[in-house]
Amino acid sequence: MRKLFVIGLITAAILNLASSGYCDGPAKKLGRGLANMLTCPLEIPHRLLGAHSREGVNDTLSGLAEGVSMMAIRLTVGAIEVVTFPLPFPSPKYEPLLKDPEFFFGGLK
């Protein structure tokens, strides 16, 4: 088991060094995935406040549903990016899966 782990680390390091010509790179992809996984719970209060300011107190339930769904999306996308960070997936340029916004704090206004 330990040999398999070491082989995996060496393979990830080689893939990381071999892909330095791409735009974003695996390090940014890993950081983006971790950031999305850590900040996903902040989607609920953010969406609740957005719904409250747009439509008042009556539409709090839709803000809650929107926040929970965006939290699940951000968590899933973050997990996918963390697991596949050494691979140029889904495109050969390590582009983000979640583009608008790429990070939670990029969408705050």
C-alpha cells in the first residue's frame, strides 16, 4: 500500500512538472478546488441575503433553496477539481468547471 502511495505521488509530481506550459496549471486547480470546498457553506447566507434584498422577506425560502443547491454544486465541483488536479480535465488548459464565479469570493458584490 505504501509503495502504491509513493508511486502515485511520483506520478503526480511528474505530471505537475510536465504540464507547466498550460495556462492555469494543476497547482491553481488544486487551490481552486480546495477553496470551493471550504467556502461552499457560505453560499447559503449569501443567497439568503440576496433573495431578501431582491424580493423581501416573503421569498426567503427560494433564497434558502438557491443557497443549498449552489453549496452542493460548489462542493461537488471542488471535490472533482481536487481529485483530478494532476490531469488536464475537462480541457487541456486546466480551465475551471465552475466559471461564474470561479471562486466564492469572486461573486460577492
